[in-house]
Amino acid sequence: MGRLGTTEGLTEEQTEILKVVRTFVEERILPFVQELEHADEYPAQIIDGLKELGIFGLTIPEEYGGLGESLLTYALVVEEIARGWMSVSGVINTHFIVAYMLMRHGTDEQKRTYLPTMATGEVRGAFSMSEPGLGSDVSAVSTTGTRLADGSYELTGQKMWVTNGGTSNLVAVLAKTDEVADSVYRNMTTFLVEKKPGFGEVAEGVTVPGKIDKMGYKGVDTTELIFHEHRLRADQILGEAPGQGFYQMMDGLEVGRVNVAARACGIAMRAFELGVEYSQLRKTFGKPIAEHQAILFRLAEMATKVETAHAMMVRAARVKDRGARNDVEAGMAKLIASEYCNEVVEASFRIHGGYAYSKEYEIERLYREAAFMLIGEGTSDIQKMIIGRSVLREYAINGTRS
């Protein structure tokens, strides 16, 4: 193991957790990933292994049966897992976001109800905000939660790009409710929808049509989620107070963007490892191609980008762990990690030459996975908008800072 992607100031417990996860990746993921990914097969045995390690409860407090670890620990674990297979880290991510939202915004009763079984992986979470015509314009959410006379709600609408849509049994769903508010963002509520795993009708008025066929991000189930007059109790509102959904979801996205940055770091690290190894084995003109200046310069740029992305991801996680808002730091980390991930993977792809185009080589899979990093949890353009607006506030020419 080289020096790239190391993290200063970790505790002994964090170091031991990462060592265990890296061993798991080397022994339980990398030897099987090519076959599973090409078959688009759900990695059930890998997920069971992660459940045994306690990864599903990594950040859940000990009082609820979790390990009570920090966002930084979680991000570093995700980076290790994504180095093995990005799809596996995706299985964990939406579960993690829902657990985080419950920890931050749930009632005591909701925490007692869901967190212990989420910590074991018995209850698996999914996060649902996107819709077919929505994109990043959250104000355009059209799924509606209508309050009925008895205080319950009726949920109707269509959701899109739900990771773990089939395998989950608890979904945090953003919907518009008819609250009286001065802003469209205060008309949104997060509902905790309970369903059975699988496809078809998974609860009364809830349908999961099937997996969306994707160019990459294989194995994990990405689905639509259709609601038709699905009845919900009032206590299935996250925090029980309607109208808080937008802010709860944005809080979840902040940690989610750190997660995507970590995933991008993991992919980039693996692409670098493959590129630097192949460049020392492949020979042209009587010497390894690593000794040709063109390849040497490419390796130097790849290594620098891997290190930069990792450092920014770590910083974003640590800001959140201090209790501060990290929307800008998370946006910066997600932006640079996803863009650099694509550049590092493409560089490694070029180093491999024609063999990179063969499905026998791992870099082909990484090439398809890297593209998803540019759009997951908000596109690079959205991150630039978040960062740019913050910069304008911080450096206003009138000398005041808001």
C-alpha cells in the first residue's frame, strides 16, 4: 500500500476499522466484482458480510446498537469500499442518509423504532427526492401528501432514481403538503414510508416497477417508486412536524455529497493503482511504458489528483463532524473529487491502451462507474452554483459579509 490517500490524525479505532474494511475489500469484493458487475447481480453475500462487520450501523449511536462513529470514519470506509466496487458503497449510502436524517431530525419514538434495526441492517433505508421531470429543481416536486380529516395523509406521485428502491423497506420520501407557508420550500414534508422489499406492489398504494437498466452502477437496484393514494399515519412524518422536509433533505444531501466524494476518491485510487501497475508491466521499444516521459507525466498528474481529492473530502467530513454546516465544503469536495475521478480513470484507460476496451480488464468497469460521480447527489454544475453563491456572499464588494 502506497502513501496516497492516507489521513492524518486518526484514532487507533478508526485505523483498525479501516484495516478491517480494506481486508474485506481485498478478500471479499475484488476477486468477485467483475463477474457480479457484468451480470448486474445484487451482491447479497458481500452485503451480508458488511452487515456482520457492523457497517450499516457505523454512525448510529451506541445506545441504538450502532458503533457511533463520525462522518469522517464513514467517508473513509466508503472510500475503501468504492475502491473495490462503487455499487456496494451505493447500497450503504442511501441507508446512511436516512439513518442520519432520523438521528438529526427524528422524534425519540422514531429513533427507538427504526435505528436499532437499521444498525443491524435488518431495516434498510432508501432516500427519495428526485422525480421524472424534476432534476435539481427541488421546488418543482409534484408528489403530494394530502392531509385527511382524521389527521393521516394520502401520498400520490412518482419518484425516480431511487437507489435501493427494491431492497429497502424504509424510504424517506419528499412530498408537497398543503401547509400554509410563505415559501414553497416550507410546503415540503419528509414521510417515512414502510414497505416490503421486492418489486411490484410492495405496500398498499406503493409500486416498484423494476430495476432501471443503466450503463454502470450495476448490481445495486435503482428504481422508480409510484404512489397512489398510499395512506400514512401522522407519526410517519419525519420529526412529526410538516413543512420541514426541504431542510431535512438538504441536510441529508450535505453528508450524501461527502459520501459521493469519497466514492469518487475510491474509484480514482483504484484506477491509479491499475494504471501504475500496468505501466510497469507493459513494455514498448524495449522498456516498460512507465519509463516513457509521456506516461510518467500522466502518472504524476493522476497521483496528484488522487491526493487532492482525498484531502478535500476529508476536510468536508471534518467540518461536519465539528457541528458546522458544510454545504460549501461538501460541494467543493464533490465537485473536485468527481471531476478528478473521471480524469484519473480516463488517464488510466489510455495507459491500458486497447486492452482498456475489453471487459476482461477492470478499468473498463471503472470507466463506466466514474461517469455516475459527475451527476450523483447533484451535478458538477449544481455544485458550482452552490460554491459560487457562497463566494459572492463572502466576498461582497461592499465589505459586508452575510
